Amino acid sequence: MHDCLPIMSLSLFIAALCFSLLGRASPPTNPIHARADQVVSPKVFIISMFLPEAEIWYDVPEFDILAQNITVPGISPIYPQVYCTANNEVCQIITGEAEINAASTISSLSQSSLFDLRKTYFLIAGIAGISPKVGTIGSVTFARFAVSVALQYEIDAREKPADWNTGYFPEGTSSPNAYPSILYGTEVFEVNNALRQLAISFAQNATLNDTTKAQSYRALYASTPAYTHGSQAPSIVACDTATSDVYFSGTLLSEAFENTVSLYTNGSGTYCSTQQEDNATLEALLRAANIKLVDFSRIIIMRTASNFDRPHANQTALNNLRVVAGQGFLPAIENIYFAGVKVVQGILNGWESQFEAGIKPTNYVGDIFGTLGGQPDFGPVIVPVNTPATYARKNTTK
């Protein structure tokens, strides 16, 4: 469902198997190191979360991302280097999986004196789960909204009120359908939709990978009318992403978080992908943007679908979780590169004519508090009072 696979020994086996077949290069043992006094100003920064997502970019014909190895203090102790092309145009970082790793790594990167990131485009490029209502395994999704769906109250579903369909409900409320009255600021982020649409147009030029195994598995979803998209071939999909450190599986949980995405975005968001890092990455970049170290309007959220968030007909939620590793992992990893490289090339080829100056947003960009300025088009209205802030619903969301 998310970046890491549910059983570590199985995930390592699958990753090793996939990449032995792909023949991808590993990081060099004696790379060329960047000069300590050199400030790198990349045009594109690829954000990977774990090694298989990163390795897909190694030994590709378009550019050599392993030409430079830059040790950055404060980033992941497992992945302590940033890799860059010789001309510094494209760099890559591996955050480590889950929210704490992502936030810590990106915070350290954004405040490092080794980089000037004020004009850099950030391509979040990882695998994720997907709702069969919206897409299928192997598909490439581009999000406008990232919603932290697990940032809620939770009671065991066996003890929930009889008329609730989930044990999750927003903080400060007493119902799953009420807007939270307690906000931390990381519940929802919105990125530049004009840039997102350009990224989609670039990615649509890609020929996506598929496998017979993935085709056979997605066909099992065809018998459920609501899951028609899940049974079709991989495609480029505009939809939104849910962040949760909890690796969930099942129809009830997926429908509950589908409701959370709609609720928190006032009906504007379309839940489809599930992952473990994006809200954390976005918060770190937002804080950097607030002190003019990065441009928050230059972020692209691209997630490829490795598995379904819920079972097909006559399958249990547990079985859906346990078979995840072998179904869509390979095409999802491959399509990070096939679609992502089109996005990277599109930015590089149009740098002087379009991207260096930036893509002006036509929508609100930022967090639920309006930290970077402007009025969020989602969330509550913040009412200034002398006591701690109170919140009111902006819109009515069913």
C-alpha cells in the first residue's frame, strides 16, 4: 500500500529479484565528490523514499545522476548522500520511509548551505497504494492535495458506535463527518495545479510498463462495477493522495479515508493514492519556503500504484495486504522512471522559456493555515479571537 512492503524479508526478496532482472546500477563505491565549497543549484530534485525507488534512476540513458556524491549533514544515516549529475541540473535524495524520516531529511536538505534551492523543482517520485475506484496498479498519479488521513482520533472499530462505519473521527469532534475543530496545520497541503497539469502532459508521452502478473491480478477487480478503473490498463491519473504511517488495507478503512480526503478538502479532493511520507515532506518544504529557501509552487507529487488499498470480490483484507509484494511492484517501480523522466526532461527542455521564471499558480498553494499567504480554498475559517483559535466550517461537506 505504501512505500514499504508489509513483510520485511519478503520486501527485500522482491526488491532484489526485481532489480536483478532490471540490471540497474547501484551507487558507486568510489563516486566523484562535489567540491566542499561548491553550492549546487539543481533545476530538478528527485525525492525518493527508499532504495528501489531511487535505483530506478541509476544507469539511465538520459542523464547520469550518480556523477556526483554529496554528503549532507543531517539527512538519513542510511542514505547520507545526495546524488547529482555532473552539470548539477538533476539531483536525487532518499529520505527513508515514513513521516519522521521524510520530514527530518527534507528539513536538513532545505537548510543545507551546500545547495541553493530557490529555483529548484521538487519531484516526489515514489510508489503507493491505489483505490480501484480511480486507478489501477502500474498507473501514475499526480496529486493536487495531500491529506494526512491518520491525523485523527481513533477508537478500536469493535468499540465504535453502531451507526459509524469507522473508528476514526476528526480531532475535536464526536463524528466521522464533522470538520476537525483542532488543527495542527499539516492536515492538508495544496500544490500548484498549473504545474501539475504540465507534469501530466509530459508524463502522457510515456509508454508505461505492465506485466502479465499485474494484468491477471487487476482482472479480479472487473466483477465489481465500482472498481472498473481498477481492472483497466495503467494510465496517467489526476487524483489526490492520503498520507498515513499506518499501513492499512480493507474496504472499510479505505472508504473512511476516502471520506476524510473529501471532508478535509471541502469536497475538492479525489482520494486515490496512499503513502507514508508526502505531508511530512510538504511540511518541511513549506517551512523552508516560509523563509525563502525554496519555492513551494515548484512541487510535483507523483506516485505510481504498486497495490490496491482494498480487496477484490471474495478476497479478505488480510490477503490483499499479504499478496501486495508480488502484483504491481515491478511496473510501479519501472513507471516512476518511464513517466518521471518525461517530467524531468520537460522541465529541463523548457527551462529558459518557461520554468526558470516559475509556473504561476492559478489555485491556492500552501497549507491549511495559509502560512505562505493567500486564503486556503479548503478547510475552516480561522476566527481571530483573544483566546485560542476557534474554527468554523467553510463549506458544508456531505
